[in-house]
Amino acid sequence: MRVRQLHIRNFRGFSALELRPGGTHCVLVGEPGAGRSDIIEGLSRVLALDVASNALPDEYDFNDRRLTQRAEVEITLGDLSEEMKHTFLDRLELWNGEAATLVGELADAQDMDAERFEAVVRICYRAQWSEVEEAATHWVDFAKTSDPATESWDRLGRAQRALLPFVRLRPSSRTLELAPGTAFRHLVEAAAGDDLAAALEALADALEQSADRFATSEQVRAAMETILGPVRSSLARGGNPVDVNLGFLVHGGSLFGVLRTLETALQLPSDSLRLPLLRHGSSTVTAIRVAQALAVAALPGAVAAIDDLGEDLDSPATETLATVLARTSNQLFLSTRRAAAAAAFEVDDLVRLARVDGRRVAYVQRPPRTRKERSTARQMALQLLPAMTARTLVIVEGPHDSAGYGSLGRRLCLEEGDPLLADFGATMIDAGGSSGSGGVGRIPALTVMARRMGFRVVAVVDGDPGPRGAMEALAAAEAANALVRLPVHDALENALTDGVAEDVIRDVMVELCAEHAVAFDAGLAGKDLLDAVRKILKKEQVHAQLVDALPEGHLPDLGRRVMHGIIAAVMGQDGIIDS
């Protein structure tokens, strides 16, 4: 089973959203508050087995608290099993895979092309507010055979819902938990055999018998009789006082309560006892939790949903989990703020959510058409991933630009009170390739991809002379929302030294060169000094160290103008901004 389309109306933070996964999976990334968790929750409301037993929706489940409109999450499911097709026969519709749309009935059965069309079923979660009751009701129905205009609903029964293989994964949840709907319960029910019900009944009986034996032990019985003696007759209420019996039930007496008391235990070769899992340390706990999540996500045909993947894991565990999930899962809907998690997936799996003019918008990547396009798109996506939670991208030419301007921005904030890029939801990245090199020539393509993903983009380029430099700057300007351009012949090294007194530059370079074992002639002055400094900066790649070593009150003039231009562009100024 796979989700072909998801359509949200008036649910939580979305007034309307239509989402068609472009790849195998759907990896939700984007700025805070853009709706990642709302999509995961919406999907769960449709597909979770026990929607009726879930907490009732409240007024905040309706977008902007528009209580007069139903909240709806509709999904189109394809890749159906033969059992699903047979069970849902009257509710099936046709899906055109090439156009990614529903189609009407075909006039001629011979037009049915299995490679273009497939049978799908649309199911919809709906929540409706009652002004009289001041509460909401909710249900799941078949969209094709329901009529919202007459409020005639063809609701899914429990047996029909049980056919839909779906699991909500929570890597941080308890392991080996057997309550209905939990990850381990899914694994047990999917395993070979049919003795689960009998085993659960035997467990409950054994616990009840153990509690009875404990209650009838001599000391316990004597203590309870001391309590019951004075009130036995009054508690009998006309019956035989001898029949009043005080004893114990295990966790309220329900099987669900019993299962909640079970705690995972692990015995390693070095242990003399089987210890509770939590006593083995966080690394062991994480390994078991990740392994359980991987096992559940690999269930054949299942759609799995995970919110905030990697939030409670370290980077290696996040990368491992995401990589295996991407490889072994049938279809994942997951949200994450971690670049290590998103990097495990293909470019067309990524969906970036953003807020535009007060609306939440989803940007789906166009699938690359050739191997070269896929390779290029993946390399650019890897550069963008660390900034996925930003609203605006500032793209500089190379890693040294990013380090140098980043250090200068921090100094300007501390000493002169300038705002940080982060204050505006902006992040600086560089256009350097996998080799770490940079260049203005890479900025336009990276900018185009970033804008397709919904970023506002500010490009920062050196003032390279000649026709080629001018053409590259023009291309960057046309691709970006705004372009901050250094004066002709000026580059990063000039921006970080312009206007700084010679004696200050000389003292700083003496210190830096001593630390890095680099020869430096402290007797240089004027243009010779500046030329030597810029050559050392470029060769030794110590731009950030230079900025950090400058004394307070001696920050470079051109660098200050560049940073002010960047801030102006981040705040909304478009076009070319000359420093």
C-alpha cells in the first residue's frame, strides 16, 4: 500500500494543502511552524486502526478555529493488495500514474493500461464541531461513496481499517510494548503463528492466580482480616458477611493494565542477572529502540509515519536509522529537523514546508530525469539540507567566505549591536562543491534549486573583473531574490582587511603566522603588506581566525558594508545591492 495523494482541508495549521509524494517516501523538512507535525498527525488520523478510541478533536484541530467547517484529511491509497481490492471493490477508482491524478470511468475497458492506471481507494478523516454539545465528533469514511452535501457517510468499519497496514513509529517510545497499536504489537501480530490471544489470556490468568495466592498467605490474610473485621457486616449489605472478600487485582484488573506493567529486560553475556533495559545505559536503550523501529517499518506493504526523526538520537544513530529506513521501508512519511536524517533519502523524496504570506505551502521536488541530473541535484540538496529549517538562504561563493563573514557577523553583533542572520530566520551556506572549492559559477544553479524549495535567496559575490565575472554576477542576480556585490577587483580578503590600520593588521598577522608556522615579513608596509596578507589568507585559509583576532573597535569597513547589505536583503530588499 502507498499514499498517492494527501489532501488537507481546514485541519490544524492548514487551510488547504494538496500533496503528492514525488518519490518513494515523503520526507517533510522546513522552517519551524510550517506544519510538519500536522501532516504526520493528519495521516495518522486517517490510517490509525482505532480512530474512535483516539482523543476527541478539540477546537484547535480546526484551522483558525473555523468551527462551522469540517476538518478533513483525505488520502488516495494505491498499490493495493488483492484482498483490499476485493473488499473495497465498489469504492475503487482509477489513478493515472503518469499525470498523478484521478480519472473518470473509462469508456472502453480496452483503454485500461496497467502501466498508466491503477486501482486506488480514497478514504477521508473528518471532524465536525457541534455548537450544541460544544464538542467535536470524528470518523473515517470512503470519499467516493460518501456525500458531504447530504451528510451521508460510508464509514470504514474496524475490519476494513485493519486491512490498511499502517504504523506510527516513535523511536523514543518504550520497547517490547504489547498494548494495541504499539510498534512491538504490530511485529507480534505480523509474525507467523496464531497463539497471541491464548498467550495473553494465559498471562492474565497466571497473574490473577499469583495475586490470589499472595492474598491467601497467612500473614497477608491475617492483616486483611484485621481491617475487614469491624466493617464486614455493614459491607455485606444484607448478604452473608462471610462472602465479603478483600484481595488484589493486577493494575486495575484489565489486560491493557497488565501489559502496561511489563518492562523490557535484557541480559548480556557479562550480566549475572536479567536487568531492566533502562539499567543498561542510554547507548543500549537507543540501539534496541532503533532496532524495533527498523523492524516495524520493514513490514511488507506498510505505510509508516515518524515525527521529528532524530530529535532524541545522536547523529550517528540518526544517520543509521534514516539510511536503513530509506532502504527497507515500503513507504515512509517522516518529519525531521536533522540534516543527517534527510540526507539518507533521494532528492524527490524531500518536501519542504514553508510559510508564505501567512499560508503554509509545500514544495515538492521535480524528479530528476537523467543520472547526471540526479547526481547534480543530490549534491546541491546535501548543501541545502543543513539550512532546511531556515526561511532565507544567504549563499556565498565558498567555505572561506562563509567562515569569514560568519565570524564578522558575530563580531558586529557583539560590538556594534547588529542583528544576527538567525534573528531573521536566515542561514548562510556556501556554493562550494564536494571538493570544498567555491566560485560564483555554482551560485545560480544552487539558487534555482533553493527557490524551487521555497527559500528566499540572497547571493553574495566578489567583484571579479572582466566579462566573465560580470556575466556570472548577472546570472546570480537573475536567479536570486537579491544580490550583494563587492566592488570590482575586491574579494573576501579585501572585505576582511579594508580600513583596518596597518599596525593592527601587522600585529594580528604576526600572531596568526606564528601559530600556523607560516613565514611573514613584519617589515612590510602599504600595498606590499596588504598583498602579502591577502595571499596568506587565501593560501592558509585563516579568514575566520583573522576576524576573531582583530582587536575590539578595529573591524573592516568593506566587510561591515557587505554584512549590512546582507541584512538589508534578508529583511526584504530585492535586486542588486552594491557594497
